[in-house]
Amino acid sequence: MLLYIVNIIAPVFLVIAAGYLAARQQLFSAAMIDALMRFALLIAVPCLLFRAIAQMDLGAAFDWRLLLAFLGAAGLCFALVGLLAHKFFARPPGEAVAVGFTGLFSNLVLLGLPISARAWNEDQIAPLYALVSVHAPFCYLLGISTMEWLRSDGRSWSETTVVVVKAMFRNSLMIGIGLGFLANFSGIALPVVVVDAVDLLARAALPIALFALGGALTRYRFSERLAEVGMVSAVSLLLHPLLTLLFCTLLGVEPALTALIVLMAAMPSGLNGYLFASLYQRGQGTAASVVLLATLLAVLSLSVWLWWLTATLPVG
């Protein structure tokens, strides 16, 4: 069992470590790391999401129980982290929302998908692509709405709505997801040469994204708020999957599907937590520290979660 876990987890984090070491040793400059990340997020990952959703059995993949369990748990974690940041760490409301967002947004694309693809069979993880398709819109709508409601220097609701809608339509991941749904609903058969080209780009997505993630982590440092950073990391790595497991149990989700969604809930906070904090110029240091610490701790926590899930909730 231990060797099985290592074979799943280790390659993913070794690629991240390779990117980290390459950037630290200046084999790759910051500009080169940015270029790799831009290629992954603007081209390759959208192709991966497009291909997966275009071929997906939507009726089988979109299980409302899984979405409710994961997103409901994420929303509770967002509220809890924001409340603790405000009450116990003396954060102003706007900063508390930014810190809370790091407990809301899990790294599903850069870590969740590659680890899940290695842990389970490819034909079993269609519900995870369904989750990814609604994850970012849910998180950003919740985070931005809460921030604009709480902060006194915010723009009007109508202006905020325009900003959110424009951001969604400009987001390359959302474009790939939207085109995937369009291809799925329309039933249009793409030319073989186009499909093969998309497949080539899709296969490059996750290794390049993981390598670039490692390089990007060299820019972050632990802030002085280590207690707060540790609290957010614990919520992201432990409480979110525990709540998701609880909700799946209450909703009567099958064990195999529960294992899929709980492992995704155990992913650490993603780079979008730092991007959200940067967008509002609030809590950037804490958000960056959470990304770094949670990703490092995830090497151990994900191994434990995967061991427990495969032992008690076999996917098959």
C-alpha cells in the first residue's frame, strides 16, 4: 500500500520540486517560468478541459450531490477562515475576506486533476471535470460578492457585476470549459486533425503546469503570521475534506464517488488565493504564505488521505 501511495503522489511533487530547483538555481528565469505558466493556463489546460468536457456524459458526470458536498464544504471553510481571521487575528473585514478566499479556493487544476488521474482510472474521473467547470465561477462569485459587500471603498453592485462577467468571459479556463460544453451539446464532430492537435496540447498541460508551479513557489516567503497561515492550511487540508466526507455521507453518495470528491477537497490552496488577494491589495503576504505552506504540507496530508480513501472507500 505504501509503495502504491508513493507511486501516485511522488511523481507529481517531484515535477514541482524540479521546477522549484530549476528556478532557484536560475536555470529558468522568472520570465521563463511565467511563460510556461501562461502557456499552461492560457492554452494547454483549456485544451485539456475542452477535450474532457466535450467527451463527457453530462448526465452521469454532473451529480448535484457531489457538487453540493464539495462546494458547500468550501463555502463553510471560507466563512470560518474569514471569521477567525477577523476575530482572532485582528484582520479588517476586507483582509479577512482575502484570507478566507485562500481557504475557499482549492488547487484542483494543477494538483487535483494530475493526482486524481494517477489515483483512479481515467474513465472514472468525469465528475471531477464537472466539478472543475463550476469551481472557479462559484469561488470568485462568492469571494467578490462578499468583498464588495463588506468593504467601504468598493464599487457599486452593477459595476461589480460587469467586472465579474467580463473576467469570466476573458478567463481562458472558462473559455475552454464553455467551448467544451458547446461541442458536447451540439454533437458536432471535429476534424480528426483538430482533435489530434488538441490532444497533443492537452497532454502537455499538467506536466508543464506542475513544473511552472514549482518555479512560481520560489517567489513566496513565509510571513510573520505563521499561526494564521497554519490555521488556513489546516482548514484547507483537513477540515474541507472532512466536511465534504460528512456531506457525502448525509447525502447518500456512493463510496466510490465519495472517494473521488474527498480527495479533491483535500487539495491545498491554489494560486488563485494569492491572485484574489493581489486583486484587492489585501492580505497578499498571508495568501502567498498559505500557498507555499499548504503545498508543502500536502505531500504528507494527501498521502494520508489517499491511503485512507483507498483502504475504506475503494473506487474499484
